[in-house]
Amino acid sequence: MRRRNNTCEVAVIGAGPYGLSLAAHLKAADVETMVFGEAMAFWRRNMPEGMKLRSPWRATHIADPGGSLSLDVYDSTGRFPRTSPLPLEEFVAYGRWFQQRAVPNLDTRKVACVEAASRGFRLSLDDGEVVGARHVVIAAGLENQEFRPVEFRGLPAEVVSHTCEHDNFRQFRGKQVAVIGRGQSACESAVLLKEAGAEVEIVCRGPIHWLGVPSADEQSQLRWRVRELLTAPSAIGPFPFNWAAELPGLTRHLPLESRKWFSDRALRAGAARWLLPRFDGIRINTGRTIAGTRIQSGHVQLQLDEGISKCDHVLLATGYRIDISKIDVLAPGLLERIARIDGSPRLSRGFETNVAGLHFVGASAVASFGPMMCFIAGSGYAARNVTRAVLTGRTRARQQPVEKGKLQAAEKIFAK
């Protein structure tokens, strides 16, 4: 990816799976690109040690145009024994291996602010340098998007925290911890807490739905095996929704309410069956509503619809809700211009907002493209479509006659 002075055609903010995949596709298309961020930073700092990926192996590749940087290729190097599910630390190592080959000139500086400019965008970096770009792609993932139920807001971090605030659970050894939630994050965190020496209780509104475990209505083994064979490659959501999830381009054309219903159905809370053998000793308190909380003598009291539960610490495994106003790099004037669906940006086919040249990929795109954008498997679709949009925009710009003086002015794309 060529660089010229402090300008580029595309600036990508974020170096997780989506940012890295996009960079690989832009490089293959000979698009001048700068990528900002630390490789796999959120995965390294905001997910607990010992975690394993829920996605199947075939849906865990970070996409590149020729497939030469797939997880299969990485596995063939003999760097780690192939296991399923894939451990977090191995996926992080794979991501960094991908980055070293696809984005060797990764810029690890932090983008402090993105503002609109006369011919694109102006990016101010944390060291005071300014970069101009015709396109900006926000690939920040789930950073600052964690959801905290109102009952727990304002409580001190010593007694309440979110799963994204921990890279390990060793500090909870010998403590009583209540995990709030019933999805993969809640159940896996409960297991890791127990294995770290904590006494664990899961508190949730409904029963835990174990993914990959036959339900009572699946009476025959044959019926269950047929259903397993019909599972879509990315395994996102229950059958038959998992096949619809494979078509984000089609999902985008659904009416808003239908698209939201579909995403909610495909992303409903559930935990992988391989956690079950490690669940002994974990108390499960289902069907509970939390009416309030209070701290007494350094302990947390959860006021439930039936009784009170006491613990030393509450771990919120309550997931994430996209709100781009919490992305701290967008200047207020730019943020106000972005059309939204609730807190998510409204995106066109090229993952572009109504602000020309500003794109979002990853979880921020779920409201427009459906549940696949929450998973690594969606990185290829997003990268291909953003790259196509950039190239289309470049062609249109070249077709428009520009006077010499205007062309010189256009090169100063970060000028206000």
C-alpha cells in the first residue's frame, strides 16, 4: 500500500479482523491505504484468558482476496495443534500473523478525531500529526459499546464490572461472583471464573439455551443428524435462519422491522454445548428479574423478584448495544450528520453512510446487513463491498473534468 506525504485514499480505523481483511482487499486493488490501531487489540485486552471461539473453524478465517492468509494456511505452518473450538490466544496469534503479511506498515498511533474536510476527511492523531483521506472506514468493533443495565449504572467498579473489562479472572479467586446473562459470554465466563477459584452463580431471566444440544421435540437421532447436516457454514442462528444469515446483501433489502426481527432471532442468547461438561458446581438462578441493587458492608445485594442474592462482585455478561455516539473519534459536527437506525449507522451497499466517503464495518453494520456482521465470517463480504465502493467512487471522480487549480486544491484533502 503506497503512501504519499500525509494523504491517502482510504484510512481504516481499527486493526481487528474486519480492518485487517479490508486492508488486504484494498492492497490487492492498489488503493493507497493507511490502517490505524494495534493488531487484534480488543481481542487481546477485552476478552478473558482461556476463552474459546464459538464460531466453527470454517467460519473463523479472516478473509483476503486470494485465500492465501486463511486459518488453514496458518494451521499448515505447524505453529499450533489444530483444535476445535479454537482458543482465543491462537486466534489472536493468527490475526497478528495475518497483519504482518497483509498490513506490514500498520500505524499503531491512535486517531484522536475525524472531521469532515472539503475533499474528504481530516484525521488528527494523538501525536499531533494530521492525515487527509478521501474515505474513512470505522472498523472499531465493539469498543465502548458494552451494555450496562440501568440497575447497575453508577455502582463502583470494585463490585460491578462488564466482561469486556477483563483479560483474565484470577482476581476473583475465593470470591462469590454473580454473572448476569445467559448467552455464550455469560456461560463461558462462569466456567472460567469457577476454574479460577471463584464461587459462581448465574442470574438470568430465562433458561439457558444450549446450542448443538437436541431439544425435546427432536425425537429421533436421525432427525437431529439431518438438522446438523443442514447447518449453514457460518452457523449463525438456528436452522433455517442460519442460511438466511449467509446472505447479508439480501438482508439489507428487508423492511426495517423484518430485518430487526431476523437479527434478534439469529442472535438470540445461547451457549455452546462444549461448555456443559465444565458446568458442574455453577449455580443457575433462572427466571429472575432484578428489581434493584444495593451495596452493604462491601457486598452487593441483588434484589430479585423472589428474594435477595448476595455476592462479592457482579459480572455483567449483558452483551453490547451499538451507539456510534460512543465512538470517541467522530467530531460532533460529523456525528450529527450521520443518519442512524437507533444508534447504528444507516448504510448503503458499500457500507457507506449518508456522509459520502464515511463507511462502517463489523458490528456497527448489523442494523443494515444483518447478523453475519457480528462474526468473523462477515469480514470478506464487507471488505469486498467497501473496496468496490471505493473503486467506483474513484472512477466517477476521474470522469469529471477538473480544472488545474481545482485539482491542486483537491490534493489538500485535509484542509477545512
